[in-house]
Amino acid sequence: MNKIYTILLLIFISSNYILSQTTKTSKTNTVKKATSCTDIKEIRVAGYNYINPLLDYYDIYSSSLGTNKLLQKNISDFIQKEITSKNIESASVYYRDLTTGLWVGINENAMYSPASLLKVPYLIAALKQAQEDPNFLLKQDVFIPNEDKPYQNIRDSFNLVAGNIYTMQELIEAMIIHSDNDAKDLLVRNIPYPIYKEIFDDLNIDIQKFDSTGVLQIFYL
């Protein structure tokens, strides 16, 4: 009888321990709402040190939220001061608190040339191609300068060397680290059109502004 009681006691203690550990684990992965104004609610996954994954959001309204009015006013006053001083012609600012979701926007919907920001979708496309073809990053191509291309007016001292052979990995690094357009053009010519077209479509970027090889025709920065 004592043996049966002891076994039952051990089972009870073990089950409670397992339950407590399971509860602790679930708490580290529970879904929580960010603390903010009543106008905005976000659902995020807790339990991570360096990220705060967003699962869903709702009732997110404009930057007229009271807690951000002062920041918005300060930025607007600064922009107006710079415009009055003729230091700038216009400016757009978008700030978002990645923890609470609260945001501030000043002329945030204004249209600008994307310039070298377009290198980011090409980076995504290159990595997607590398995911499908692991040998893609080792693929090589020779750099032949295009004398007819627009001049890149914002660049550092880095340049591809005519006649040199570069891997796709090296071209990606040159494109992103040095914002080199030659590296971008040579890289894009090695990415299948459907790959980067899908990326551009997903990002709602008009691919019609590019030629058949995907090389920028109007934005060279």
C-alpha cells in the first residue's frame, strides 16, 4: 500500500512540475498587445531578446494620436525653418515606434525618386535566386563598361575594373556596401527576369520603369 501511495505521489509531483514548465514555456511565447493609446492595438509575440514579431494589427489611425503630437510639431517646425532658410526645398519624414506601433508622418505620402533604395529589391531577388540555386553566388561574369549609361553622381572611390571577373557574391557586396551601379547592372543581368519581377510585384514597384534587362533607366544615384 505504501508503495502504491509513493508511486501516486511521485506521479502527482512530476505532473505538476511538467505542467509548471509547460506554463512557463507558453508564457514566453504568448501573444501580447502593445501598450499604447486606445486608438491603436498591435498583436506581437513575446519572449524574444532582439525582435518583437508583429502578428496582426488593427485600428491604427493617423499621427494625430496625442502622445506623438509634440514630436510631430517639433519636426514640422524644423522642416519649415530649413525651408525658410532655403537650405531645403521640401522634406518628408516617417517615424514609427517598433514597440508600440505609434507613428509620426510629415508629408509621408510625397513621391520621390527611389534612387539606390531600388538596390534592396535586387538584393532580395539575388538572395532568392541563391536560395533556389546554391551555386548562384559562385557564378562569375566579366565586367565590360557601358559608356552610354547615365553618370552616377553619388558614389565612393570604389569601381569595378574593366575586364575583371566577379562572382555574384562580390557584385552583391559592391552593390550594397558601395552602392555601385555597375555591380548592380551586372548582377541583375544574371538574375532570371521572373525572379526579380515577382519581388517587384510583391513590393508594388512598377517594373515598367525598367528595360528588358531590369537595368535602371531613369534613377542613377
